[in-house]
Amino acid sequence: MRPVARNIPGEKPESHLMAWVGDPNKRRGDYAVFPTITPKKGKEKSSDPKDWTTQTPEQAAAKGELIKVNTKRKAERLAAGSWKKGQDKKDAMKEYRAQKKKK
């Protein structure tokens, strides 16, 4: 979705930091996944953390960045990184499974 990532020294560059919303007590229903960080207006090509801000689901929807899904599991997996490619996806899903085991 985005051509650049927020680059915080000592951390892996990130362009989305996804989260999900919906009823955590139901398996099926209306769920959505969205990026919780976004570049500030006019700073879309900057990787400087100062040029990035947080966003709400409503703001993400207005920008066309809200992904609607119908199951809690799909929302959790998307937010954890199932949308990534290659090794990044493998790493994200490994971390997701480890987190699920801790619960």
C-alpha cells in the first residue's frame, strides 16, 4: 500500500502496524483490519518517525485503508501480518502462533 516505511533506529521499518476491530466475544460478525500508523499529510514519502501519526478505524476507512472481514480469526491473522509476502509473512505468522499459545 505504501511506498515508504517509518524507520525508527534499532527497530524493523514498519509501514502499517495493523490492528483489528470487532466483537472479541464472537467468532463471526463484522470485523475490520486497518493500519494504525500513517504518514502525515504532505509527508507521504518520509521515513522519519516524526512525520508519521496514529489513525483510528474511521480515519482509515476515509482513506480507503479499512479491510472488512467476517471472522475474528481472519481479522487477527491479517492484523498479525498474513498479508505480507515471503519471509516477512513466515516470521509474522510464527509470532502470531506463539502469541496464541501464550493465551
